[in-house]
Amino acid sequence: MGIYIFNKKLLVDIMANKETKDFGKEIIPQALGHKKILSYQYEGYWTDIGNIDSFFEANIGLTEDLPKFNLFDNDNKIYTRPRLLPPSKFQKTVVDKSLISEGCILNAKEINHSVIGIRSRIGDGTIIQNCYVMGNDFYQNIDDMNDDLKNDRQLVGIGERCFINNALVDKNCRIGNDVYINGGSHLEDFSNELYAIKDGIVVIKKGAVIPDNYIIK
């Protein structure tokens, strides 16, 4: 699985050798024969999420009827840090085959085949499909929101009347109104300060501010 437990002194000694960097190819093979090494064969779910495509598919796969990584399996419970957030609330939103985390405020028109992270805010009339929206680390208070609107700044979250397909939206993004993002195989790999495209997936970078009427297609 790529999970390792080391004696502290041994790990410090290994790290002192600048020539060895990769556990699977260098560190473990070199330790065989003269270090005590034990292994455990894990038979449960595991997938490599070392690139954008596999990370995206692993998360979107959670929306399947019976996903390979089943969050609702009572025999294999998942323990995480409780955040004590309020329930998510919806207004006129049609949700299909999606996971919605706690603390969201959703006025979207449709959310299809998507994973929506904590504290997400999605505006009226917006369509989200085949997306992983990672959510936000904080809520904006009313005064901050009014100040942003007064100064024509985008609010934290996703604005009104947007269409976002085949995208990964990192945390704390500010996506304006009437934004059109249509990821897919027709897009070439690309990167700038706001977003990247990799294997057809549009990645909105953490904290990016996407202006009104922005188009990625």
C-alpha cells in the first residue's frame, strides 16, 4: 500500500543518505538482508491517486451504487475528525447520484454525478455535473459578503447560472456568475495561475478567483 513504519533512528540514518529517495525502488530493497523488515499483505481497497486523473476518478467513483470504496460499510467503519458543522441545506436543487458533505448551502439547479465538499456554497441556477468540489475551510460572514458584493468581488464558492462539467474545484475558490467550464478529452493540457487542464479534467486551483462570464471550453 505504500504505508511504512520505521524505527526513528533507522529512518534518520536512511534520510542521511541523499542518494536514496524512493522507498519501493531503493530504500526497502537496499535494507533487505541486513535490516529487520516485516510486511503485511493488505487485501482491502487501494488505488493509486498519484496523478490528477486517478485522484479524480477515485473520488467520483464514490457516487456509484456500490463503489469499490464503500463509505456505508458497517463492517469497515471510517473514523475522521468531527467538525460539528450544521446540516447542508438545499433550495430548488435536483441532486442525482452525488455525495453532499455537511455544512453546504446549495441553491444550484442541478448536481449530477458529483462529490460536494464541506461548506460549499453554490448559487442559483448553476449546474454541476461530474465534478469534485472540495469545498471551503471557512464561512464568509454577512458583512464580508456584503463588502465583496459592494466592491464587485466574487464570493467564496460558486456563483449563479454557472455550468461546470468534468472539473475538480480545489478549496476556497471564488467562482463568479455565468461561468462556463466544460472539461473533456477535447481540451489540451494547460496551466496558468487560475486553473490547469490535465487529461481533460479542469482543475481550478486552490483559492483561485474566476471572474464573471469566464469560459473554459
